[in-house]
Amino acid sequence: MRRGGEIRKERRRGEREPGLLAQLRRPPGGRDARIMLLAQLLDRAGTGVWAAACVLYFTFVVGLDAGRLGILLGAAGVAGIAGSPLAGHLADRFPVRSLLIGAHLLRLVTLCLLLVVTDFALLLPVVAVTHLGDRAAKTLEMLFATRVAGERRATYQALSRSSANAGYALGAGLAAIGLAVGTRGAYHVLILANALSFLVAAVLVRRTREPRGRGLVAAPAAPAAPTEGPAAAAAAADGGPGPWRDRGYLRFVLLDIPMNLDDSILAIGIPLWLVSHTTAPHELIPAFLVVNTVLVVVLQLRVSAKVQGPRRAAGAVALYGLTTLLCCVLLAASTGGGVWTASAALLAAAVLATAAELMRSVSSWELAVSLAPRQARASYLGVAGMAQSVQKSAGPLLLTGAVMAAGPAGWLVLGAAVAGLSLVQRRAAVRRLDLLAGTPAPAPAAAA
């Protein structure tokens, strides 16, 4: 009996998913996916360098005041919104690999221009084009990945998130060295480091092969989108050709915007709330980034293994809403205690915001692919990418202008709203999946 139990234990261990390092060595998509993950790591390392230094560079080196800096970053955010649909539109017509190389080289040029451009009127288009290229590159990377990884795209997305977060952390660490020096030359070295990362990424992407299926992104073999019959007719009536006339898909993208608020809550909401409404020490703020980075690198692959397929992704949307609600409850409660109570509540809120991010990063992309028609999925995914860009522009304004201005009640209202919208998103996603599969939608009670 003991020997049999040992054999069963060994068998279960053998059936477990490979670890993170093993998956990175043999990712879904093989050699091309491995090269792309390395390119993403270097890209994000450079982006981490610039993200940590850009505000200080524009303030102390270029000499912009707070008003002009806000206009500059706001214009960049608006330009970034256009990057995803533009990339999807072009990917329907041109090779993704060539477009991605072009996006890397575009950012290389604009970053180098920052070394010589100091006039505000010229900085506006330079920084805007940089952000447009940044969002376009992220969309093209995922289009490339979904084509080469096929049905295992959720696993690839988890590996991508882990490598990206490691890159951001590496870049922030390197930026700290330059910021400690603080001279104009040191800031220029940081800009060149970011530009160099784009050049190396472009060279690596050039070593890959163009994935098959222009305008097509692999989806699970079952359920397949019908090509004829009442379900196909209903889908066509709901959307017609192109994502901009597909009301059902646009509804998904619109509801996906609040499903990305964890990003602003973690990066802006929790730190500002700590400073302005709690007694927690300011030295706790860097810990939020550390907690987020470590948990994403360690847990993203495990979460993706449990959210395989569009049905489970729809269920993860509801869990996202619940997790965000609990995070907001902790933030509201963090004002009522002493230093230790506030610190514990804020750290727990950061953990919950990270848990929401883990579920969102897998479910959002999986649903964006699965809810799109089989043809011209690149255009659809480009439109879906707008949700994250819009949130990055509107989320900080929502938190600072409305949520935190209302005090603890603002967080409770925000959490309840996100939780409610997540249920609406889940139900709408399940119904659309049933429509595409040609099966009758479940009864309202079951869908809820």
C-alpha cells in the first residue's frame, strides 16, 4: 500500500504543470515565442527606466511646470488610446512582424529626439508619438503571440506578464542609479538606455518568423464560430463587418474599461490615499510595487492554468469584481485605526489589487479573442486594446477627482460599482459565447 501511494504521488507530481523557468525555456509557440518573450523583457526594462525618470527629467532638466507637465502627459495618454486600434487595423493588411519592428524603431527615433528637443510645442508631438508607438507595440506583441501560441495563449500571456514585470523591476532599479546622480548627463544616459532596449528588441523580432494567418488569431477549436445558420445570422446582425459596428463587442470593450481599474488603484489610489488620509508611514509606498511585482512573477502562471478557455475567463471577471470590492473596503477602513492598522490594511489592499490584476490579465485578453468573429480578429483585438488605454487616461482622474474626494464612501461606491459591472460583463460574455457557438443561451437565473 505504501509503495502504491508513493507511485500515485509521483504520478501526480509528473502531471503537474512545469514551473516558470521550464515554461520560459519551452513556451507555447516554441523558438519564436521564446525570442519574443526575451524582446519583451528588454523592452519593458527600458520602459521601466524611462517611467521612473520621465517626470523628473521633464521637471528638472527640461524645466516644465506642473501645468505643462500635466498637458504633456495627458496628450500622450490620448495618443496612446489610438495606438491599439491603429495596430489592429494595420495588422489586417500587413505582416505583424514587420509592423512590430516598425513600432520599436519609431520609439527609438522619438526617444533620441528627446535628447535635443526642449521646446514644449515640439515635445508634445514627440511624446505623443512615443506613447502611440508604445500601445501599438503591445497590441502587436499579443497578436503575434496569439497566432504562434494558438490554444495555449493563456499560458503565453502569463509568461509574458511575468517577464514584463521582471523587466519593469529591472528597469526601475537601473533608473535609481541615474536618479541618484541627478545630472543632465545621467538623465541622457537613462534615455539612451531606453532607446537601446527598443533597438535590441527590433533586432530580436527580426529573428522570428511571421506567424501564419494575416488578420486571423487562433482560437480554441471548440466551440468554433458558425459560418452559417441562425447563430451566424444573429452575430452578423449584432455586429456586421468590422468591430466599430459590432454593438455586442463594443459593449464588451466599454465594460472592460472599469475591469482595468486595478492598475490605477495600485499605482495612484493606494499611495495617494496613504499620504492624504491615513497615518501609515510614507516609507511603505515602495512596498506596494514590491508586493505586486513578486506576486505577479510567482503566481501569474498558476492563475492562468486555472483560467483556461473563455468560459472560465468569464467566471474570472466576476471574481475580479469581488476582489476589487474587498480591496476598496480595506481602503475605506484604513482611515479608522492607528499606524499598524492602517499599514496592514493598505498592504492587504495592495495584495487584493494584485490578485485582481492576475485575473484580469488572463480573462480580459481571452475574452477579447473568443468574443471576436473568426475573420479580421486583428482589428477586433486592436479595438479591445483601447480599454486599457482609456483606463490609464481616465482612471487617475476618476480616483483623484471623485473617489478620494468623497472619502471612505467613495471607495465603497467604486468597489460596489466595479463588482456590479463585472457581473454584467460576465453575463454578456457568456451569452455572446453561446451565440457564437450556436447553442441556446442559459436561462437568466443560471446566467446570473
